[in-house]
Amino acid sequence: MKGQEKETLDVLGRVCPYPLVLTKKAMEKLASGDVLKVKCDAPASAEESIPKFCEKQGYACQVEKIGDGAWDIYIKKS
């Protein structure tokens, strides 16, 4: 999925629940098969709420730690 993203959502500096809320809104706009890259620095969002949301929706989700306290999350809409 990395490198296939159609859009990038930057939620750096945002705390829960905003990263998840903004991710949901961004995913609604994408077509099936599109990939969204989410740049996130909120541990609870990157490691729990966004992956759980993806699992419930049936979206493929790949979380990549890119540094100390920062993640890139790739979500493929089904």
C-alpha cells in the first residue's frame, strides 16, 4: 500500500478523537480501492482507534512507525 496513496491526511498535533474523526471523513470521499495515508503523532489513534475502525469497516490498514512518536498509517478502502 505504501506509495499507492491517493491522498494524504496530516493530523499531526491533533489529539483523540480528532485523528479518527478526520480519517473517517477523508475515507468517505475516496472510491473503493483508493489508499489514504494518515500522518499521525497520537499513540492512541495510531495504535488503537484508527486500526480498530479499519477492521470494523473491512479496510486494509498498515501502520508504520516512522520515528519517535510518529506514525504513517495506510488505509485501503474496500
